[in-house]
Amino acid sequence: MSLDFQSIRQQVKQLGKTAVTRQRQLQDKYKQAFELLESNEQNLENLCQKVQDVAQNYDPNLRCALPVQEALTASFPLPALQEEMTILAADGSQIAPDRNAEVNYAVINVGAIQMRLGSPAPPVTSTVSQLLYDDQLYTPTGRITDARLALMRDLNERTILAKLAEGASSPVVTFTDGPMELWIGTPGGSQESADTALVLEAYMQSLAKLHKLGVATAGYVDKPGANLVVRTLELAMTSQIELPEIKEMHPLQGVTDIGLYREFLQPGERSPVFALQSQSVKSYTGPLALHFFYLNVGRPGYPYLARVDIPTWVAEDLSMFDNLHATLVEQAGMMGARPYPYLLQRAHEIAVVKYAEKEQVTQMIALELRNQGLGAGELSAKQFAKQVAGRTRYER
């Protein structure tokens, strides 16, 4: 037995004893958040000034929503879906290096799918697989990390969309799973900073290409965890004298953006559009500046909200924006009771690397090394013991 269930049971009972109190406290916070949302719904200029003041003087890492021009409590109906449109979706997966394996490598695999509304032709799928080995497995500060692989995967996803969009018939809507903002973390030194900057620059080039092509592009965030609007409301309720301590202050902790907008948005409706305030804003400028909105892709009686990240050029083009809005709602509805864009699910199925496929790549590399007169490495004792016992649990 791997868990002490007797101990867990006692902790669960303690959790239950305080659950009602915590729920009441959360309800009070939601009431306060609703009041703040309504009292500030037209107070956009002052909110923006306060956000900028906090980012410049008190919290340079501030990440929150920046109101643009639509009232905070506004909702916008579902536009009509165009009869003819090209839809492109991409998703990726990766094989991380395994020091316990007999050969050391990584793989980034991206799957894409293209569908033309109004055409009898079936969807077209494609896959791009990138093998990383030897020096490619290292950065200026050491071995490549999962975060670094994820960064490269995001780049590859947007790159393949830009390439496929070149030959697609207009209008074109493209999307990936997850935020559009690349998470680059905190560089460890000048060399790593330069290396990361190259990845970010390539990503920006793909975005710029999509902009030049007049393509709507987005990042679809299912069950978002970043409560950007709530953080803005926390700034709104904080007095000027308390702002120096704002980084440690979270008076609305537990309240979520989707919990707030679930009360305003009917199925198919979207929230107002916000600009993204974050440390990365200096990288995303002009038409590439990042915005987002919340979208109810659920059914009557069963709301389900996602966050949709978009660049400025999409936010400011009504036709392009409406095409994206209508497409995402239609796509999510195709999945029934568990709304999620159908083509993103298909792209995931194309991209995912199965355990058997990973083992096949490992054997291909080991065989090639032997053919060249080189010996492959050997399994670690730990990995050998696992394989003898059989793979019965999820682990890396």
C-alpha cells in the first residue's frame, strides 16, 4: 500500500468540517467581486491607469486584465457562421530526454488538421516530427528542460499553422491549444537570454506571417487557471496607501474569472475583450499585442467557459473576430456534453506520441548507432527493474 489511508481519512474529515464555512466565505467574496465588476464597468480609464501605476511602481511582474473599450459586464451574442471558411488547428506533444534510457534524445511532434467549410472534401491531416539529439539536448545553462521543449513545441505549432495558411482559401481561422503568450521564464544568463530571444523572435515571425496573410489566429485555453480579471478587481479595491504591499495581497482569492462571467454569458456569448498586462507585453507590440476574452461554449443550463487569446489585428477586425467567435462555438458544440473544439481534439490525436512509438524511436536510434559501429548506452539499473516488473503505473 503506497498511501496511508487512515491518515488521509482523518484529514478528509477535517476538510469536511471546515467546508461549509469556507464555502460561505467564498460566496461573500463572489458577492464583493460582482459589486466591483458592476461599479467599475464604465470606469475603464481609471482602471487602466491604476494597473499601469502598479506595474511600473509596485509589481513589475503584474499579470492581469487591462480593459480596452467594452464595459466590464458586457456580453456579445453569437455571430452567424460563414458558409465557406478554412479552419486550421494544431497541437503538439513531446518526448523528453530520459537519462535512464539506453539512448538520449527528445522529440517534438506537432499534428495539424485542415477543414474547408462548404466543401465536400474530407479534412486533411499532417504531422511534423523533430528529433533532438547530441548538442541539441543542451542549452547554455545545461540539459534541455521540459519547459524549454514546451517552448519549442509552441513555436512549431504556430509555424505549421502559418505555413498551411499560405495555401488556404480565405477566410481562414486558425487556433492552437493553450495561451498565445510564450512562457519564457527567467533566463539564467546572457547566453540563455540570447537563445530564448531567438525562439521568441521566430515565434513573432510566425505571428507576423499570419497577420500579413490576413488570418484569424487564437489560443484556446480550456478551464483557464489565470484569473486575470479578478486580479484587476483586487487592484481596484486596494487603496493607494496599500499598493506597496499589493504583491502579497489577494483579497479575492478563490474567486475565478470563469465563475464571474458564468453569471453574465449565455451559451454562445462572449465577454468584453481585454488587453493582457504582463511582463511579456514589451515583446508583443503593435498588431501582435495580446488580448483575450471569455467564451461560453456550453449549452442552456450547462455553461462552460473558455478563455480565448487573440492578437490585436484579430481584435480590431470585426469580420475576422466574428468568424473566430462563431467557429469556436460551432467546433466546441460538435463534442457534445464535453465542449472542446473538435479540430483541436483531432489535432491532439494526431500529435500524441504513444509509449510503443517512443520505444520504437529508441530502438531505431540504438540500431543506427550499432550499424555505425558505435555502442548504444545501457539502461539504468532502476529502469531495468521497472521493465522487468512491467509498466503498471504512470511515471516518467
